[in-house]
Amino acid sequence: MIVGCVKEIKPQEYRVGVTPDQVGLYVRHGHRFLLEQGAGLGSGYSDQQYIDYGAEIVSGADGVWSEAELVIKVKEPLPPEYPLMRTSQIVFTFLHLAASRELTIELIERKVTGIAYETIEEHGELPCLKPMSEIAGRLSVQEGAKYLEKPFGGRGVLLGGVPGVRRGKVVIIGAGTVGSNALKMAVGLGADVTIMDIDTHKLTRLDDLYANHIQTIFSSEHTIRQEIRDADLVVGAVLVPGDSAPKLVRRSYLTEMKPGAVMVDVAIDQGGCFETSHLTYHDNPTFTVDQVVHYCVGNMPGSVPFTATLALTNATIRYGLALADLGPDRAIEQMPALRSGLNTFAGQCTNGRVAALFNIE
């Protein structure tokens, strides 16, 4: 199979879909590998490193898209890439279709086989999404702490406090992978941390792990509103796999919050879990609504591409090799986890949640 990897065009996205040594795996499996020139530079990989492992360097994205039967990316295709996608081409990447009806329709009309990292499920987990969720969760507190500083528009609060001064309060909504990693960072900084969820099993596990160092609260409209009133930093860490994120923080709640408080919406790539959220980028990551600073970058791990590329590709390589070795039909048959990753196929939307969301038959 002809496999290709293109340079990401999303603003400030520095990750790449495959590392040089992984290109070597595809080549050893008998596949031809095309790489857009400069695709790995943002993650610290030169074209020569890819060439050393057997990649063919192509001067532009068009050359990769026009030949590759399997295109490996990091982020969802953007409008300039839509015309480059071809019938029966496999696009293996984060798709986040619940956040984009336009992309969903393009994939369907072009009869593209769209396989999404974020919906591949195995043993009850999302193995390709998990490493990015771990990074985003940890970054959420790191970035939140920065934007709490006065020069960045925040209240001027040090999350860990100092002797004689109250610690900053962090409220984390969602106790999954993102939330538990945000919790780890917030506790490590010495903050006063509350984590909320509707899954009491998750709360029990975290309570057992952190004992009296944290507060666990069952999440409801009332408790969310109550807890964020005193928060310095709120992290939205909600995920409904393959579906849009529920809006758990209403605009009306913001007027009750502290001026200069910071909200980080990690769910923004699925539409966001704050009513006031809208997508931002690393070069202009925040905006303010009712004196509350919002951080809503949709590709947070892209700011740490060296770490993020390795973490992501370590998780995706075995699925990518299966698709190249066997083709989508046999790969899905032999590796059932890929079936849940299949979002579009032969002009159909195969993700039930997305189809229902956009009324696609």
C-alpha cells in the first residue's frame, strides 16, 4: 500500500503523524511511504531522518494526497484539504466529527474511509486518545496557572499559595483521563482541589488514592454552580466519546465567579463544555467573558510536540500497520477495535452518535 503523511496546517500544530523509525516499520512491511517535506520539523525530526528509514520526500501536500491510499495525520482535515481527499482513501487521524458537520458531509460525499483515533475503543478504553488526554489534562493546570498571573489577565493567584496565604482553588469537572491528570498536576502544585463527576466509582478511586488531599463532589447543575463560585481555576474535562460535549457551565454562572478566575475547556475539540467557549489557538489562546478568562485551545498537546508526537504515535502505530497490511475490511475483521474507530465508509456515516447529531441517514 502507498502510505502518506502530510504536514499539519492547523495553526500552531507542530505534531506529526509518524516518527522516522515508524516509517521504517511500514517500509519493512513492504509499503511505500510518502512524506511531505518538512512535516516532522515541528517535532524535531528532519527530512533526512525520514529518508534514512526509507521515506520518499514529496515537495507539497498535493503530491501525498494524490498518491497515498492511507493518509496518516494528527488533526482533522481542514477546508483547504477537503478537495484533496479521494474516494476509498483511508484517512487515519483525529476527526472529532461531532464538532464539524461540514467535515462529516465532506467525508461522506467523497466516500472517504475516515478512521478516528478518538473513537477507537479496546478493553473499555480509548487507547489512541488516552495519551493526548493525559497531556491535555496536565497542560490544563499548567496553562491555567500561567493565565492566573496578573500580566496574563488573571486574578494574580499562586495556586500553591505560601505560608500564611490561602492556596488557590481548582475545580475539575470530569474525573476521566483528562480530569485525573489535571488532578495530579493541581495536587502536585499544592492547590486546594475539588474534582467532580457523575461516576461515583471514579470519585471513590480518586478519593482512595489522594485521601484527604482532595475533595470529591458528585456533579450536578447545583453543585457545579456552587463550586465554581469560589474557584480560581476551573478545568472542563468532560468527554462523551464520539459525541458533542454537554454544556455544563452556563453563562449565567460566570457573573457569580471571581473576576480574573480562569476556565480551561479541554473539551473544546468536541464543542466545549462551557456555554461561553469558542475555539482558540496557541498564538491567541484566551478571551474574557464577564471578567472570567477562558482558555479554549483545541490542540493543547500541539504546544509540546516532542512529547506529544511520541506519545500519540506509540499508540497509533499498530493500528496504522494493520490498515496498511490488511486493508480496512480485513483489518477491522481481525482487529475489532478499529470498527469503533470507523466513522465514515463508502458514503455512509458509521458513527451512530454523529449521524444522530446531524440527522444523517
